[in-house]
Amino acid sequence: MTQILSLNLGGYGEQHDPWRARRPLVAAVLAEQQPDLVALQAVARDPAIARGCDQATQLAHDVGGYEVVYRPATRGPGGRESGLALLSRVSPLAVHVHPLSRRGDDDPFDRVLLHGVFPGPRAPLHVVCAHLSWIEAQAGDNVGELLVYLAAVPGPRLLLGDFNQTPTSDALARLRGAGLVDAWAALRPCDPGHTFFEAGAPTRRIDYLLLDRRLGPRACEVSLVLDRPGERRASDHAGLLARLGDDGRADVAATGDQGPHQPGSPCPQSAPPA
């Protein structure tokens, strides 16, 4: 089994609590759930905080047992940065960073894709972490670039992160149209799965884990962590936690629906949500 967690850390923003109060909340979830792979977005690094270590490195130090790949996307004054990170139990075989274009200044942040290649039972697992724009036109541009990039990746491929777009958006329609399976929609179609919090309450689903046709049948469970309403929050996002079963086949036939489980799948269908 492989457990994968995606979470937007919210950088050093203090709209909920300072990082020193939020950090142990995230570390506690990592220690409890023990994911094999963690994809983090809005990861901050400030030379004046924690001896200049980025937030992902701080969490890995707190929990232990993780290797860290951090790459900045945006650089600000005073050496401050914000970017993406992957925490993994095994060393990546390769790491790639792919810059995304920016349309005007409505979204002031530069954005990148962080692509890690990890050992797998039959073939290397390609994990692409993304943090897309809330500006619809900008997100559309970047989804086009992302799909071109993914087309050159041999697979199996996993795309995850904060896409800043809802399930009914054009951006998500294009990703699904390219054959990617939305794990939450496939396994919990009756649950809204809101991941973004406003005024202390979950309001929208904008964080995703998408699988290609080779990985789709391996999706067993998907759930949220750090999702309880209230003022004491680790981030303005809930974390998305998924479990993949062992790879019982080298490949699977493409299907026209979003259901990842086919006869002979390596793990049972998870129970319907209560």
C-alpha cells in the first residue's frame, strides 16, 4: 500500500495562527498517518525564520524519516521564497522543475510544476505537484502547459495539489478530458469534499489528486485531514489523503468512466461515506 498526502501549508501567513502554532498540527498528522509521500504547496522559506530552513524541511525534522525536495517558485525581498515540496520515505530517482507562464499581474506569483520520480514495483512512479492560479484565464493557460508536460511523461503518473479551481471549472474538465481520474469524485461522489476554508468553514473543493489510467484502479481510499471547522487551523486548506493498493497488473484498459475499480482490482472498494 502507498499513502499520499497533499496539503497547502499557507506559508507563514497568520490569518489562522502563526506558523509556530500551526507547525505542530501538521507534524502531528504526519506522525499519525505516516504517509509514504507528501506533496506540499505554498511552502515558505525566510532567512530570518528557523535558521532559513523551508517549512517542509522543518516538518521533516519534527517527524523524522523523510527526505525533502523543496523548490522555490517565487522569490521576494530579503531572500524570502515560496514554492513546492515533496517529502518521501525513499530517495527520488530524479527531480524536475518546470516553470509555468504568467499572464499579467492579476496573479503576482510565479508558478512551477515539481516533478519527482520514485521507485515503483513495476515502473517508476511519476508524481507532479502543482499550485495553480485562482485567476481562471491564468489557470487555463497553465493547464494547457501542464497537459503538454504530462504527455511527455511515460507514467504511471500522479498529479496533485492546490489547483484553485472547482470541480465544475473548465480547467478540471480539461484534465478529466485528458483521461485523468479525480480520486475524490471516483471514490466519494456523494461527498462534496470541500478543502478550502473561509470564515472557519469549508466552502469549496479546490485540492485534487488525479491519477492516470494505470494508477486509477489502485485507488482504494481518499479522505480529508486537518478539516475540522473552527478557528484553530493548520492552514486555510484541508489535507487530501489517499491510499493506493499494490500494483497487481502492469497496465489496465482505458475506461470511459471515472470509476477506478474494475474486476480484479488489487484492493476492495471503500465503504460509502456515512
